[in-house]
Amino acid sequence: MTHRLAATSLALALLAGCATQPKPLQGSFESLSAHDAVVGDHAGATVRWGGRIIRTEPRPDRTCFEVISTRLDAEGRPVWASDDTWGRFIACRTGFYDPALFEPKREVTFTGRIEGYEERKVDGYVYRFPRMAADVVYLWPVRERVRVVTRPSPWGWPWAW
């Protein structure tokens, strides 16, 4: 009886510690990065991609986002590492998404299917963007930058007194 209670408690503790994705981002998706999608024709593949917004483009019937792709963490949130990029992609969704809110460098995750490809210039280079028909546009809250002091400086206030 004691072993069963201990095992149940351990299982519950482990489950509580697991990161779960927000409900709109849950599902099964192909393990295909935006960079990998550029190499071949993967139209129709169901994917979950995310990253940082480069540009938000409202159009008459939809809004398209140009995004620099990054890995996603266990919650489905883009990993914030400036050099860890997986190419670029375009995600479009019906409706108006305000560029004042969906501004450059904001983290966003999309789910949807690859509907085709679009060539655009990135500076002087012609880049082939995979274009996603997004079912979900998930804008993440802005990360708070906090400086953590693990031990006080021996010369700084108030410890110098």
C-alpha cells in the first residue's frame, strides 16, 4: 500500500512538472522545419512553426506574417536565441491582425498546412519562402528581462557599509 501511494505521488509530481502546450497549439504535426521545407516540395504538410515576426502585412481578406523561424520549446514557444534560426516562412490567416500588436521581434507560433511557396527578396538575395495557411496564430506575451543577482557584490550598496 505504501509503495503504491509513493508511486502515485511520484507520477503526479512528474506530470505536474511537465510543460504542456497551450490548447490551440496541441496536435500532431510533421517534424519538418521551415528550412527543410524550402529544399523540396512539401505542399500539404501539416506543421507547427514559430519564431520572431519580421513583418506583418494586412491585406483585404487576410493578414500575412513574414517570420524568422526558430526551434520551439516543450510548450511550443519559440526559443529566443539570436543565432539559432531555421530559415524564414510566411504564414497567412483570414482576418485582420494589427501590425501595432504583431510588431517585429514579437514571438509567435502558427499551426497549419504548407499551401505553397513564394519568392521574395531579402536584401538582394531571392529567397524561396514556404507559405503556410495558418489555422492558429498564437502571439506569446513579451518576455520580461530580469537580472538575477545570485550573490551581492562586496563593494556595492548596501553591503559596502
